[in-house]
Amino acid sequence: MEKHSEHHLQFDFEDYSDFCNKSKDEQIHELLAQAIHLDTMLDNSYKTLLFFLRGFFVEVCISSTAERIIDILPIKDGYKIDQYLFQIQNQFPSNPVLS
């Protein structure tokens, strides 16, 4: 079980690429079924949801006025990874007995 959790913390270009090549509907389904919701950011026009999925992050931008998804942005590196990496690692703590 622990090895499975550690795998989900590591970036895998193939997983990232597969996600990027899916349709918007498939991406949303996968996020809802498998991703960890980390944060919701609000401003006047948009709501942005931040998810963690198999070693990478995904931002979902939703229009506040039209109440529809404007964009889905997979992120493989950047400031948001540094910001949330500690939170993710605490959800999948290492167990030296099982490693």
C-alpha cells in the first residue's frame, strides 16, 4: 500500500501526457474520481480549483458568471507545487517499516 502512495507523489511524464491528451469531459471525470482537491481560489469573475493527481497539479478555471469550465490546466512544475508539496506529503506519509 505504501509503495502505491509513494508512486502517486512522483511525477510521471506518461501519466501527465495521457491526462493532457484526454477530452475536457474525461479530464473532469478523472479529477473527480482520483484527484485530491487542495484549494479553491475566488475572484470577481472566476473560481479556480486546484487538484493534485498522480504527481502533478491541475487547475480548473470556472466562470462565475456563466458557471461553466473555462479551462483545465495541468501543471508539472512551478510555484504551486512548492506551495502544496508539504500538504500532499502529509497525506501520504512515509512508513519506514513498510518501505
